[in-house]
Amino acid sequence: MTPEPSRFLPLRSLGQTGLNVTPLAIGCAPLGSMPGTFGYEVPVEQALQTLRAVFDSPINFLDTAASYAEGESERRIGLALRDFGGRVPDGYVLATKADRDLRTGDFSGDQIKRSVERSLRLLGLDRLQLVYLHDPEHTTFERVMGARGPAAVLRRFKDEGVIGHVGIAGGPIDLMIRYVMTGAFEAVITHNRYTLLSRIAEPLLQLGQRLDVAVVNAAPFGGGILARGPSAFPKYSYQAATPEVLDKAGRIEAICLGAGVPLAAAALQFSLRDPRIVSTIVGVSRPDRVHELVTLAGHPIPEDVWAELGTIEPLAGDPEQGRRG
């Protein structure tokens, strides 16, 4: 099967990879059931129904990671892929991320090798289209780029044909820029740092455009506050929102309410409409949420609303500065 086209979600080139993806991607972290992060559980059957809804939607890009629920997200995706003969259906792109050992902190090349091999096993695949090195802020640049480090391991997997393309996914923008500048990565994920509230990923977006490295933007809702509003969800980037964040989010919400525009539509389209961003990742946990995202992507928003939203000064600091380890 191939995804049905949508005029709101035309395919875009994923940098120089040769892959074509929709501007909206499905984040599969919630599908592994991570109540400690998201505040709710997701039963296996609900996750499988959600994945079936994705494969019936115009969205062709799925994103997961080895660390999501300690591999449970990948395992459930693997179960869903059995409907297609144990392969990723034609026209779809599935990306995962190689991770450190969350129990010991081991971020060696050997650990990344084990991570990739486990992903292959859990997903039931013999080849991975796109693998990001995940959260390299938990080790050093020198260790990652060393002769036997994680980057070398991923490059070897690519040379062997086990991995199609290699990317980098993490938090600190200055660090992501440093990795992109090496030329070793074809795609980069930033999260919670380019939203209606924050623009600190701006230099990364500019660099990606200049070098033709695909920039993928995750968490356009800032963890929920820009989808449900500050009163209903007073958190940003998975931590308690500061008074400044609550004030700015409240003003954004008021502009949207006054224009009759769903807050979530504005937050999503803020990322979708930026030509420097190839795709925007949004996590889902229910089948109906997939259809809702497609609807939000196509909701009409007048240019004067964008102009008014643009008058709100973005946050100056990194939303996760206080909790980086």
C-alpha cells in the first residue's frame, strides 16, 4: 500500500537522502506506553489501532527510538508491520534512534551497535531506512566522533547496507550545530526549541538549509501547552511552566480564540509553514488523533493572525536548560 496524497501534506525531499516524506510525521514514543513522561498508559491494542490509522492516513513518516519505553515502541511497531509482511510498506519512511544504555549510561560504540541490533530485532526488519544518534548531550563530542565511537559504528552499518541514512537528534542547539558541521549526518532533529513560544533553534534551521541537511522539528506543542492551552496544561517541555511561559502562552491562546482558530492548528502550522523544516513530529496515542492532526494541518489561518502572533516576543532561554544532565 502507499499513502493517499493530501494537498496539505505534499511530499518533501529529506535533505540529500533521496527519501520523500510528508511535512507531518508521527511520533511513536507515546505508543510504547510511557506514563512517567506523558501521564497516561497506552494498551497494546490501542497502539496497534493507532498505527493502522497512520497507515490509512496521508502521513508517510513515522519516528521512534530504541529508548522509548525501553524498546516497547519499536516492538509494537514491529507487530503492526506484520500486517505488511514484516516490512515497511512502500511509500512510507520509518526512522528510529540508537541510544545509550539508560541504566548504566554507556554511550560507547559497542552500546550503539547493540542498540541498532536490538532495533532490527524488535522491528522485525533486516534494514533500517534512517537511524539517528540520540541525545549525544549525554556524552562528549570527542567520544561520539572518535575512531570506534558511535558515529563510526553508524557509518559502518551504513556502509554494510544495514542502515540507509544517518542522522543526529538531541537538545542543545549549539551541540547539534557542531555535529551537523562535521558532515557526518544527513538529518537532524530538534525538539521543543522551535515553537510559537521558542525560536532558539533558528541558527540550526539556517545551517540545515545552507548545507542541505534535513531539519526535522519535534514537539511543536511544547509538550501540550500549545495544544490544550496554559490553563488546561501548565507545562512546557515536560516541566512546570514559568510565569513568563504562562503569560506568553495565554496571549497566544487569546489571539487564536479571537480569530476562531484552534490553538493547536496555529502551533502545528507554525512549524509546517517554515520551508526550512522538512517535517514536524507530533506524538499520538489514539487513532482519532491521527485524523485530527491532518485536519489541524489544513485548517485555514489568515495572514493577519500570523502577523499578530509574530508580535509576541519568543522566549530567550533554552526550555530544558535547568534539567539537562
